Amino acid sequence: MAKTKQQLLSRIYDDPKNYPYGFRRSGDFSISEADALATYGHLFNALYKGEIQPSDDEDERILAIMRGDAKPENATERAWLKYQSRLNRPKLGSLYGNKKQAVTDVDDDDDMGLNDDLGDSIDPDDD
């Protein structure tokens, strides 16, 4: 079923995967930007994914902004570009790596031996 522009604008847009507490509570957007995303998000997302065809000059302009052919002129257009840049930013890794330390039994006397990431065993009785 093809959705119309009016149907898309009547629904509130949210992104529970990336913003589970909403745009307002994320700290990434101002109140006006969060309201613009909630109001126009479904329309912009449908245009972005190609689910609907642009119906007027405004929709064509939004697509040109998304492609980078035009500069955003209002808060709604800037909010969408900011949202897309937040979604597509590189994920940072940990400085300490992602390996977990392994715990192995050394004796049956409830003494635990630890292995660090390098494979060296650490003996808790060495003091």
C-alpha cells in the first residue's frame, strides 16, 4: 500500500533502536530539532529510502539536501541532516580491548588462577 504524504505527516516519528528514550531526552538535539524530527521524520525517512516519490517542489528540495546538492535552509532540514550524521558516525572502541579475562581452576582447594590477555598465568599466592 502506497502511503500518502498526509498519512506520513500524521504519525509521530521515533527511533527506539538508536534513541530509546526519544529525541528530546537524548542530549543530541535541541527541543525544536526534536520536535521537527518527530513531526517530519516519517516523511523524510520515506523519501530517503525511496518508499514514496516526491510529490512537489518541497519534496524535491529535501531530496536534493539529502544528496548534498543543496544547503539546508530551515531548522527541519538541518535537524534531519544532524540526525543522519549521528546515525552514521563511527562507533568508538574501547582503549582496553574487548577480551574478557578467563577464570580457570588450578587446584581443587577453591584456589582460583587467573589468565590475562597475554596468556600468562597469575598466581594469587605469589606475594
